[in-house]
Amino acid sequence: MKIAIIGAGSSYTPEILEGLASLRERLPVRQIHLMDLDPARLEVMTGFCRRFAARLGFEVEWLSSTDRRAAIEGARFVLTQIRVGGNAARVLDEKIPLRHGFIGQETTGPGGLFKALRTIPAMLEIARDVEALNPEAWIVNYSNPTGLVTEAVSRCTRARIAGLCSGGLFPRWWAAEALGAAPEQVHYDYFGLNHLSFAYHLTVNGRPLTADELARVAARLGGAVDAGLVQKLGLIPSPYLQYYFHRRRALSRAQARELSRGEEVQRLEKVIFTAYADPHCDEKPGALAKRGGGGYSEVALGLMDAIYNNAERTMIVNVPQRGAVEGFPPEAVFELPCLVRADGIHPLRQAEVPRAVWGLVAAVKNYEQLAVDAALSGSRDTALLALLAHPLVGDYDAAQALLEDMLQAHRAYLPQFFAS
């Protein structure tokens, strides 16, 4: 089996390699093709992966190139982890909204919109290559915002795509740690969008959690969302809900920070890639743990295993909901529990969705569909309507100024908005 990794210069690539090595009996990978547009990062990553694979005793043929089509051709799975504009663009996504009085975050609010506007056209090029060269392959996508990317690719191509995020695992980990249970003993229903999701009806060994146990699980969020609010909702939210439920607090904290998270990541990646470039380094550098992305390979490898081996597994995936959630278009992508097996990814019908947050999810889904429309059309009016629809913006006058500021800042990566 051949695996292609598009955006292989990402610091996360060794996580995938380590996962493939651990599953070598179930996923008989013989060739890994690393592809990236940055030849310098690609060369560093290829050298490190060769040394790391040798340390793991993982015998595989390594190919690397800047030729995307060569990487895609013949691959069983195409892993995508691209970042259009790099972390420099992320810093703009974080800092420009702050100047206008809005949350600056790379996947949420105005920053998330502009990451989508840059990323969707590039992901569509990849998907169309997969569709033409290798239609049986699965795109395993981690490029954010993964829900919007998945919706655009599913709407515009016939390429098979799974939008992944490790956030669906967090409630299980938190409950297991808080209650001293094994992760496989923890179960829950799950509803929402990527980075706007909720776990509920939690059980451990089939037993519902008591109020005290729910409070202990809520404490694992580290204050991202107030523990008292978690108890009132009876839901375990994604930490990203802090930007909605505590927006003033989140905004003031962001405005007070000396460095944005993107600037911190830029500094951290210098340390990580210095280690990767060391010809004597053959194990993951300690700084990688500070990069975030816990569970990155666990979700991707679990999905690949389920599809390749037809090992029916329930997983949380971003997919077109196809009637699983009432009241939304079938092509609308939600982050939902799905049955994953060789014949595809099948979203499970949500018989009951939490009333307290249904409206928020619906509002953000409305924004997301407008954002996809804007990315595809290059319409400034549609992009403005997307900003206006977002619960974290919602002010027409401010949205106009913010839109123009960000369009100009990202002009090099937004040709669809400057075609004339």
C-alpha cells in the first residue's frame, strides 16, 4: 500500500509515521510519498522520517517531491495537512480582528473565515487531482477549518473525503482521567460542528454520570468554559466554546497577550525544525509536545484501519450529514458519530440534539455555508454576509471595515477576490 502526505513539511508528519509503524500488521504500508511546496522543509522532513523509521524498525520506501500529482497517483490514502500562507498568515488572522474589536483565532470567527477562503481553493485542486488520477483513494483531511474544507470538497467534487479532528476524543480522555476509568469504558452522544461541538449523555460502563462526576469531568477543561455553565448545560463542550460563552473574557485576554498563538508557534517550530534537521536526531523532539494536536494520528490511523480492513468502527468525523440532523440541507457537513467501514462513512441519525445549543450550532452552520459560497465565488458581498452571520461579528459597519482590511492583508492568497 502507498500513502501520500500532502503538506508533508508540517511538524505533525512524524506523528503519522509513528502511527503507521504501530499498525504495520494491519496497514501493510510499503511506500510513503511526502509532498510539499517548500523544498527546504520537505528535505528536512524526509531526512528525519528516514531516521525515525529506522529507529522504529519500520521498513518502508520513501519518496519525496514537490509534484502533487505524482504523490497522489496510486495512493490508497491521501493525507492532507496544508496551511496556505503558513503561520505568517495565521498571525494576521489572529491580530487583524483584534484591531477591530473581535476575537482573533485561526479557525473561529473572522480568522477562521479567512483561513477557509485561502484553503478551500487549494484543497479543491488536490481533490480534483484525486478525482482524476485516483478516484478510489480516500482523502484524510486535517487541513483546517476541516468542516468547511470537507463541505466544499464534497459539494464540488466526487472525491472521497473524511474531515478529521482529534476534538471528538477529548471528552473520553477527560472522563477517563477524572473518574479513573479506561477510555473504552466511556461513551457519549455527540453533536455539532468542528470546534463547536458537545458531548452529552455520558456513561461509564453503561452508567450515567452523577452531577458530582460531571463536575469532575468539567474541571478537566481547565477553565476554558466555566464549570458551573457545563453543569447547567449538562454537556461537555469543546474548549473552543470559550470564544462564544466567554467572549469578553477571551477578547480581553487575547488583546493583552504579548504574542499571539501563531507567533508562539512560529518560535516553537524553529526549535522543532532545528531538531529535525540534526542528522543525529532520530526521535521526536520534546518541543513537539508543546505544538498541540494531541490525538492527531490516533484518529487518522483509526479511520484508515476501519476502511482498509472493513473493521466497522464508530468514529466522530466531519461528513455531509445526509439526514442525520433534521432541519439542515443534506450536504451540510456536521461533526458526528459515524459508522466507518470499507464501503464508506455513514453518519448516525441524531434522535435528540441539545436544545440549549441547537440555535448556536445552526447560526454557525449558516455562516459556514456562506463562507464556502464566498470561497468558491470570490464574491465580496457573500464574504461580508458570512461575517455578518457569524455570532462573533454580527455588526454590518464593523464587518465592512474588517473584511476590506483582511482581504488586502491576504491578497496574495485570495486571487478569486481580485480577478478583475
